[in-house]
Amino acid sequence: MKPAREPASEPPAGPTPLLDVDRLVKHYDGHPAVDGVSLRLMPGQALAVVGESGSGKTTTARLVTGLERADAGRITLDGAPLPGPRARTAERLAHARRAQMVFQDPYTSLDRHQRIGDAVAEVLARHTPLRGAALEARRDELLDQVGLDARQAGARPRALSGGQRQRAAIARALAVEPRLLVLDEAVAALDVSVQAQIVNLLVRIREQRPIAYLFITHDLGIVPFLCEDVVVMRHGRIVESGRSRDVLTAPRDPYTRALVDSIPRPGWKPVRQPARDSAQDPHRNPDRNPDRKAAAP
């Protein structure tokens, strides 16, 4: 994989960005999952949202795509607010044509009873005027673009590998020609070699069509190959943002530095920690913990 191309200048300014998220808030059971998140994504830009599990990055992605409702804040996509709970079908379809999401586990997002080619054709029939031979030609073109052949198009998800299923999910998302593709840990469940193939595929797609990426990941090591900009989240808040090369080479926040330091480097070998003897563990052996007293009989 090669590092993501760097534009000659900053993303072009315009009257409105493609995606504008302003002071977004979301609580679950009284606990803030997203706490005051603001970010902007310009047309054609690739922005990574990085953080560990529980940082709020996936919740942010689900809010942006309308899968969850924010408690406070504002989201506009292509200058329009997200459809509300009482939105008409036409409004919801229009939003789906602006933004699509690719999930971490494509097996759960694909219909296990439906052939891959039929899944892509169904989206085309729903969102485009194509029918008959024209629809079939466009379906085959999309599958070929993501590296799937006629045999794989006729297969069901269980017959494909994890990488092939993710390619199918990407083809289905691209069928509506969205302006924004939200990728939620889209390569996290794949082997390293397959990860590289999917990242290279995403790079090629972005070179071939005007599309922006919101790339959700816990792995900073992938970011420079796909995204020129990054925000880092912790406990529902953005702690650092900037150009990927700057954040990776000179992180300012201690949390970002810890994430950067955790990226495996050439020659790195994991060190296995010795198992702790339960007899020496004061948390499991109260006789060796002076702060823990036996319960009274």
C-alpha cells in the first residue's frame, strides 16, 4: 500500500462542506457516548476517525448516516439536514443516495439467502431508473470494479471469504453512487494481506469517482494509506485533529502519542507476559492482601 495522495492544497473551500457536524451529543443510559463532536468533510476528502473501543467513533458514524438520532447538535449532508423520524420515503431515499455505510462484518449486513449479484441488482432497481439489460450491465460493472467475477456474483455470502464479502458490501454501497461512504472498521476483521487489498481497492475507487470517505478505525497504522486527514476520539470527544502525516509524526495529545506508539514497526515482536501465580496474587488470595480482611463468621 502507498500513502494516500496529498492534494496540492487544502480541500477546496465552498459555501458548505459535504458533511458538517456541529456539537453532536448522544447519551446511552445517561452516559455520554458522543460529547460535543464537531467535524467537517469536504467533497472528495478522506477523513479518518480514530479511537479505541468506547471512544464514540462508531456512534458518530451511525449518527452521521441516520441510523441513530442525536440528543443534541446538528448534522448537514450536502447542505441538507438528515431526514427526521417523520420524513417521507422520497426524503429517506435521497439521503441514502448521498451517504452509504459499510460495516465491519459484511456477513451480518448481507442477506444470507440472497445471491451477491441479486443484492447489488436490488439496490440498483430501488435507486436508479435502470432496468433489464442496462441494470444487469451496471451490476456486472460494479462487481468487476471491486474484483468479483460471475461465479462469486452467483454465490451466497456464506460461500465467500471475508474479503470477498466486504468487496460485495462495497459494491452494493457504490450502486447508488453516493457522495459519502462511511466505513466503520471495514477492514478490522480481515487478515493483514486482505486488509491491504481492500484499502488499495478503496484508494482506486476514490481515484475513479468523486467520493468522500469517513473512515472509522482503531488502527492508526492504516490511516496514512487512505486518508489525508484524521481526528482522534477519546471518551466521546475529539482530542486531536489535523493532517494525517502531522498527527502521526508529531502528535500533541498524550492519548494520540500512546496510539502512535502502539503501531507495530519492523522488527517489533510481542512480549508474552508471564502468568501470575494465583497464590501470589493479593486480589485472588486474601491471606496475602493486608487490606482485605476475612469476613466475620
